[in-house]
Amino acid sequence: MLSTRLLFFGALLLPIFYFLDQNLHKAYVFDPVKLQQISQNAIAVHGNDTLPMMRQITEDLKAEYGSAIVDDWTKEDWFFNNAGGAMGTMVILHASLTEYLIFFGTALLTEGHSGVHMADDYFTILVGEEHFAGPGDLTAQVYRAGDQNHLPRGATSRQYSMPGPCFALELAQGWIPAMLPFGFADTFSSTLDFGNLWKTVWLTGKHMGSQALMGKF
């Protein structure tokens, strides 16, 4: 009886999910090409001066995308992200059910697993380098300031590293809630940093809720 009910609900939900998935792109507001252009413009002005560069990028994003962008972030809005064995710090510029836009990086170095996600990920390097390799690769792809690394939705997982200080503007477009367990798992398996987990959940939920109230899902 239980298996019959599960099959029934599965058959009912599958076409609904397919319809939503095929139309997910209609909810997107960000253009990866535009984000790379904005980043490259700021890099040309500020070089390796990271904070003024991020401030200019934020201002330019606000001018381009309006209320979709959080432009009043401060140092207190940054928090750690431990995922796939890598550790970095991030601040949210936008979070909704279908997109997030963040500054992410490390002042030290880090290395880990990319994860496999139900979203496209666009990683535009602002300072430093990202090294990227798949199974069987004997040399790594290297992305430097101004380069954009695209990890397609559902793609084979990759190993990545930031071998020194590195920060990027990261855009994800797809089923964002499905990405969250990857970002939370290391808290329970290694760091036990529940204060940071709470801050992550609170700020993500706050921004998603704010965007939902404006009709952005």
C-alpha cells in the first residue's frame, strides 16, 4: 500500500517538476556575461586592491540590477563556508530560490571538491588564481583575474584549489535550495561550528524571503 502511494505521488509530481524545471530560466535576472564585464572593469581600475574593487562591483551591480542586489553589506555580514573539504569566506549580494550571487574566497588558501549541483555555477576570479581539474586530468586549468569558470549543472565533479589568497564573484542559477546540503554537511561531519551554520541559515533565509516578497523566486 505504501509503495503504491509513493508511486502515485511520484507520478503526480514528476510532470510538475519537469514543467517548473523547463521554465526555471524565466526567473533569472542575472547575466553571467554582464557580471564578468562588471568584474573586469573593476579589476582594471583597482588591480589587487580587493575591498575597493568589491565596493565598485557592488555599486555597478546595484546600478544594473536595482533591488535584486544587497549593497549595504559590512564585514559583519561575512561568514565562513565549509563545503567539499574547502574552506572560504563569503558575503551574500543576492539570494533567491533560483539564483544566488556572492563574493567568495580566502585570504589564505584552500582546496576541495566542487560538488555536483542542480544549478549552473559561474565563478569570476577577482584576485588570485583558481586551479581546476577533473578525473584523469594531468594538468589543471588555471583561472586568473577576469576569467570566468563555468561549472555546468549536473556536470562531472571537479577538484579545485585556490593556492593562495583568492576572491571571486560567484553566480549560481538553478535549484538553489538543493545546493544547501552541500554547504551545510561539513558542519555536522567536521567543523561543528553551529554558530556559523546559524548565521548562514539566517542570512540566506532573510535574503530569500526579502526577494520572495518582491516577487523574485
